[in-house]
Amino acid sequence: MFTPQVVKAPTSADVALAAGVSRATVSFVLNDKPNSRVSDDTRHRVLEAARLLGYTPNTAARSLASGEAVAGLVVAASAADHGATVERTLQALLARTVDDGTDALRHADVSATGAEAAQLWAKLRPEAVLAEAARCDAAATEVLRLAGVRALIVHGEAPVSYAPTLVIPQRPFGHAAAEHLIALGHRRLVFLMPTATSTMADERLAGAREAADAAGARLTVTHAASSAATLRDWTRGLRYDEQAPTGVVAAHDGLAIAAMRALTDAGLRVPDDLSVIGADDHAASADFIPRLSTVAFDADELAADLVEAYATMRSGGRVERVDAPPVRVRARESTAPA
């Protein structure tokens, strides 16, 4: 069992003693304050003492004393499932901001909403915040504004009136997936829904229905967890159903991969007997055999758009909304003509 060693962290007073200077001089050097009239030799001694002692500034304490930001960007975590593509965007955003020299972090709380949530985020005195619209309402926006947050974007499926919005519609995922199968000649489709309630899955199903209705295709719905075991009875029944679907649209890649495993266990071949398409381009989708066709937007492109939007807001510019890039089908070996 690993047990960390408990030691007293070095302070600026320790650095001052080691360098033979005052604490004010240490503050001038480490904070790189202009017009401090510190000689190059003294600056070198302070920096070397800090390095040898392993000293790092207490940014939280400095923030409380000065009112300055600790975190450049706070990304609020979410209890809702917004899909792997959105999750990949948030990870790319955090990586980009850190690479650009901005302190960025993800706030772990997922339960607080409104002003209560905003107060938790504001304690970090962030310069910018990204949170889902369901948790960051007009009252929360006012709390963040009064706390000195210079850039705020909320994300949801539709724009809100009280803050700039990252709009991430989910219907296009289902619509593009069903349209892809229909273009391959499939007219009997099944949509795999997760057993857990999900607004994301509901919207993707609605998008698939729109595509099926427009093409005069049949679309049925089956519920399952991301496990082949939950689909085995359904897949075995397909062998004896003359009107069985020829195309499977899954709400996300996890369900699609589970379906392919269950279909193989039932002696059915993908894509020869059934074509399968998922959504979100999960990392495993390109490694599965056959490789899974999927639907996603470019997460890196959206992360770059968010960084640009935050830069605009921090410089005093106005941002109304940020639109997610269009979704695209990434066709692989799991889909083929009917």
C-alpha cells in the first residue's frame, strides 16, 4: 500500500532565508513584478533558492488576498450523458488551454445547480467557465459576473437568452446514421436505445425517425444495455423473422459494439446479414472487427472554436453562440449495401 510522506511545504519565508533577501524581494521576483529594481544577481539567487527548496506559490491564498484568478478556465463536470464526442471536446479544450499556458481544471461537483453551483465555481476565482445550461441558469450567470468571471459559455441543445451558448444538437447523429443505411438500400431499421433514460438517446432516436419517415423506411426500437448478454434473445429471434431489420442504428458506439458481439454469437454476420452503425466515434470503434461505422463531429475543431470564443470574450468582444461542427458519417466495414 502506497503511503505518501507528509512534509511541510516550503514557504516564501524559507526562500527568503535561503537566498538572504527579504520576503518582499522574493515576492517581486517570483511574481515578476515590473519596476521592482531587483538586480540580476539577486533575481538569480531567489530563483535558485526556490528551485532547490521545491517552492511553488500558493495560488489559492494569493487569489484570496488579491482577488486575481486562480484558474484560467473551469469546466464544470456533468452528471448527464452528452455523448463521447462532447466528452472528447472537453478533454481537447482542457489540453489546448493548458498547452497555451492557461491554468485549466475540471470541477468535480455534478449535483449543484443555479446560484449554488456558480458559488462553488466562483470560489476558484476563474477567468472563464464552461458549464451545461441545465446547471448554469440566469441566477448562476449573475453570481459569476459579480465574481469577476470574464468569459462564460453554457452548452446545450438550444441557445439560451442569459449567456453565450455552445449549441450541440443530438438529432443530427441519429438522422445521419439512419440516412447512411437508407442510402445503402436498407428499408427495415432498428434503433438500439440504452435502458437508462437519456435525453441524448431520445434526441438521436427522433433524428433517426425523421430520416426513416422521409424515406418511407420502417424503424423499430429495442432497448439494451452496453452488453451483448442483454441482446442475445433479440438477436437469436432475428434468424426466424422474415421481416427482421437489415440495418441497426445504435444510440452510441458502446451499444453498437455490444450488438455486433451478440449478432456474431447468434451466427449472424456483420455486415452481410445486418449492417450496424453507432455514434461518437469511440476509440474502440476503429479497432473492433469488423471496424464500426459511426457518426461524429470534429472534437478538435470545436475545442479550437471554444478557445477562440473565450479569447474574444476576455478581450471585451461579444459572443452570442458557438455552433458544434456538422456531424459526419465515418463509414467503415460494419455497414454495406442491403
